Amino acid sequence: MTQQFLFEVKDLAVKYPNGELALYNVNFRIESPTFMAIVGPNGSGKSTLLKTALGLIKPVRGQVKVLGYDSVRENKKIRKLVRYVPQRDRIGLSVPLKVKDIVLMSRLLKKPPPRFASAKDKEMARDALKRVNMADLWDRPFPELSGGQRQRVLVARALAGDGPILMLDEPLAGTDHESQDMIVEALGEYRNEHEVNIVMVTHDLNPIHTLVQDVLLLKNTVVGVGTPCDMMNTELLEKVYGPTARVIEYAGHRYCVTHDSGVDRHY
Amino acid sequence: MRDTDTVLHMIQELIAIIDLLIQTLSVPFVQRALIGAFLIAVVASTSGTFLVFRGLSFMTSGVAHAALGGAALGLFLQHSGLVPWFDPILGALLFSVFVALVTGYAGETGMTEKMEVAVGVSFALSMSIAVFLMYYIPPTQVPQIWGYLIGDILLLTNFDVALLAVTAIVLVLITLIFNKEFIYVSVDMEGSIAHGMNARAYHYLMLITSALAIALATKAVGAILVYAIMVAPAAAASELIKSIRGIFIAVFVIALVSELMGLVASFTFSASPSAIAGILAAFSYVVAMQIKRLRNRVSINLDTLPQHDEEVNHFLLDALDASAHEGYDH
């Protein structure tokens, strides 16, 4: 059997809606299954790469294949495989959906209308909420939660679904340490129990670098692809985060220190 | 003896009132108005609620005015003899769908702000077309265009009621079948598409059905009542109520009560029932805002009263002492 690739990206170029180049000369391959992080500063094209892979944006050149399916011609097939969590601020708060409704979305969206939740759907949703320690808030209105709690519910939404690819856009942004640890732990645990791919966009590698297998370092083009330890390299990080980036070693792990990660505040 | 007299008298008065009520209710135009009020409340609790969820309350007035432009086009085509069968209502529906399409196109990425701009632009365009065409329509026909905006719930024809009933039934059916889709599109368009739902189709379905409903309701009961009843009750309910089903019910109740009180007021003293209903509906929003504010104040007082922590105080005072002794500048 031939090796399956989660991502196979060839000569990819993508533009932002305003016409600027978001990505250019992007070439890489990632084997499946994996826990992968797409890392880079704001505006480096991380989210754009995810959206291109989902067929939400058409590339101006090149192609993306997700588990062998082309992102433009076969995006329906890709979308059947994916559970996606957009950035938290993309979730509208004008509708008083309950926490359970949000978590059930990933299951109900893959059904035909009228999309009634079965007992199994509810069980999976409850189980996913338990993983991020939010089961007690089952009936609470989602818009009333704190930012970190909302983020945990959204991660639970991905965990509750079916499909071999989880794509999470900045699931750690703007969360406190408690929520961050909970999310990272839940994702790691889930990955150990299930044969799935997890793709996470983040501007800070540190919280997850012991979990992930592949890291894509992105600054509008590929700066580096490899294991987290390979990427914890001052030279590479400087290319992405500028000359203030440093790598420090502590308790056998390397950490990168950048203006983005916030670690440097304690310097 | 005197007691039984007064009781008898009161009963007689009561019977007289009931009699009057029955008489009033048996008048056909009152019946039509009551049915119309009920149907408009249904339109408000379906379309109105979804538009407020979507952040598009402005679309109501945009569509109603665009319909005016469409009606002008219809009259122009009829009177110029270009397309004699073209009824003004067809033009109105056509233009309201146009507004929905422009709005929908601007909002395909899920950005509400862009949709509001699109509503504004297509609104201006339709009004300009209306004014432009008025120049070429015989002056005797022009009031008919404005009449489109100032319908009256007391002047409903049987045809209006039938049209409204069909609109309401179609809206209820679509809402029952697709309410989850409409909500998902409002909450997370991007995620809905990424999970394989045809979000774009539901996005347009919601906007187009709402636009058609607004245009038809405007034709029947006039723009004033439609603005008032489509937006304010839904806005009031979503300020206070924390379940989606609760909001649908509350919008229906607020809309119906405002309209009925408007009708009652118009019978007791001479007043436009639409205006009274509009004032009451708007008032419900003000009241909801006030209740929300009060509720927030109460919940702050009771739930999040900060615990007085002696230890922290000590630390703080010590630290302040120390820094004062060391003479730090602050």
C-alpha cells in the first residue's frame, strides 16, 4: 500500500481578498496520520492555508491535496472528512445557542435536513465536553461564556464529530493557562485513542511542542518543515519572528521565545 | 334589594359590552384585520427573528423601499404599453429579490457589516429608479406607488388576507424544516461550509424568502406596520430571552399584542392602528433594554460580590509601606 499524505502541496500561491499574496512557492508533504502544527506570526498565511485546503479559497496557482483529494475539484469529499473549528471571533454571538447546540453542530452538519440529534449524537457531544471539563455547562447559552470557555466548547465540537481530520484555527488564542492546558491535554488524549489527523494553526509552538509530530513553519512561504525539535532552531525562528527570536532549553525541552509567545515578558 | 339591583345592572352592562364586542367582531373588515394581525405576527416571529439573528434588521426597510421602486417599474411598464401584463406587485417582488441577492452576495463570507452596506446601496438604487420612473408615469398614477407604502390593516381585502396567509404558511414550513441551517449560517458560515453543508444556498434561501415576505406584507398592511413589527419585537426578545424557541414565541406574542392593542385603540379613539402598534412594539424594545440593565445590576450585586480578603490587604499594605520607605518614584 502506498503511503498516504495528509497534505500534498505543490507550487501553491494564494491571494488575500485584497489582492496581496498570502502564500507563494509553497511546497511540502505531510504523512498521515499526524498531529501537525502550522506555526507563524500574524498574517503569515496560516489560516489561508487551512481555508485553501478546505476549498473555501481557490489558489491562484498550484494545488493542495488533502488525503489525496484535490482542494478545488474534490472539496466535497474533503469536507466529509473534516471537522473544522474557525477562529473564535468568527463565531456569531447574536443567536443564543446553547453549549450543546454548538457541540452538536459538527455531527448535525454532516446529516441531511432536518438534522435531528440522535441519542448517540448527544452522547458523543457530552463525552467531548467532558474531555475539556465543560459538561456542566451543557444547557448554558454559548454567548454568555468567557473567551476561554468558548474556545473549549469549540474544541469539544471538533472532538464530538466524525471524520479523520480535525482542523483547528488558533484554538489557544486568547485563552488563560487553565483553558490552554485543558485543550492541549484533551487533543493529545484524543489523538492517542483515535487514529485521526489533528492540524492546529497557532502562533505559539510552546504549549504543544511535546505533542506534535510535524511542524510547518510558515511566513507566506514555507520556512521549514520537520519535527518540533528541528524547528526549535534560532536561525529558522529568526526568519519567521525576526531577530528577537531565541531558543532556550529547560528540563530537557527546547522552548522558543518570541514577541508573539509572550514568554519574553518575563525576561 | 338594592344590592341585587346593582348586580343586575352590572350584569346588564357586561352583556351590553359583550354584545358590542360580538357585533364588532362580526364586521368583516374587523375580522380581516384580526386575521391580518395574527398573520403578520407569524411573519415577524419567523422572518423577523432570523433577520435580527443575522444582524440584518435594516433589510426590512431596505426591501420595503425597493419594493416601491419595483411597483413604479410595474406601473411604468403597464402604462407605457411595453409590457401590459406586468402588475406592480410583480415589480415589487422582483426588486425585493434583487435586494436579497445583492445583500446575499455581499455576505457570502459571513460578514454582516458588508451586507448592511449592500442593503443601503440597493435601497438607494431602487428608490432612485422609482423616482426616475415617476417622471414618466402619468401624474394620476403616482399616488398608487406611494399607496404601496401606506397600506392599512383596516383596509385589507380578501385577496390581501389570502396572500398573507400563503406567505405565513410558507414561512412557517421553511422555518420548521430549515431553522437549524439558518441558525448555523448566522452563527458560523465558514464552519458550516467546511463541514460540507451547502451554506451558501441556505444563506440565499433565508434572505430571499424574508425579502418576499416583507414585500408581500408591505403590500397588505403598509410599510409602517411592517418595519415596526418585523424588527422591534425580535430585538426586544433577543435581549432578554436565552432560548431560541423562547424568542420565537415571545416575538409572536409581543407582535400580536401590539397589533391588537393598536386595533382596539383605533376603535376607541380615532388613531392609526399601525402607528399605535409601532409605538408599542418600539416601546417593548425600550422596556427590554431597561429590564436587561436592571437584571445585570441585580446579578452583580448578588453573585459577584467580591470577598474581602484580609491577607491580600496586608500584602498590599506591606508592599506599599516598603516602597514608601525605599522612596520609589511612582
